[in-house]
Amino acid sequence: MESKAILKYARMTPRKARRVVDLIRGKRAGDALLALRFMPYRGAKFLEKLLKSAMSNAEQKKATDPEAMKIVKALVDQGPVMKRVEPRAMGRANVIRKRTCHITLVLSEEK
């Protein structure tokens, strides 16, 4: 049985989110949750909350033990980019790109 959770429009660059997702991909949900709790990265907070949501979804589907489920799929896709203008010297302007991402976690029971 599979359980899925999606976080859309997370205010974090996809590159920084992938750094954390790569560390937990393939682990058991309980182990990944423990690892995320002590990671120094900002993206770990987003993923910890998302993993708890996926585990809750599994519990609603009557999974035997959500903590024993394995993270079979973890994707980070780029979301829309918010563009802001920063004034510079001599009337020029720089564009600041505030990136967002969509994160998908899929848990599955181990065979």
C-alpha cells in the first residue's frame, strides 16, 4: 500500500531542497524522521512536516506501521519564480528571483 504527500509552493530553492531529499530517499520513515530532526538545513523542517503528513495519510489508509514504511519516491520539482526588483546605482535595477519548489514524498510498505 502506498501513501503520498505533496508540498507545493515551498519558499525554498529546489537545489537546497534536493540536498536534503537525497539524504532521506530510500530510508525507512522512522529513521528518516529522526535524521531530519537533527539536520542543520532549513529544508529539513519542511521535509519533516511533509513526512509526518505522509505517515498520517498511511495511518488513515490503515497501514500496519507507518514508521516501518519505506520512502520509495522523493521528488523535488521547480515551482514558479517570484521576481522582485532591487534598485542599484545610477538608475539601474537588478532582478531578484525568489524560487519556489514542489516536493512529493511517496511511502510504501516493505516487501
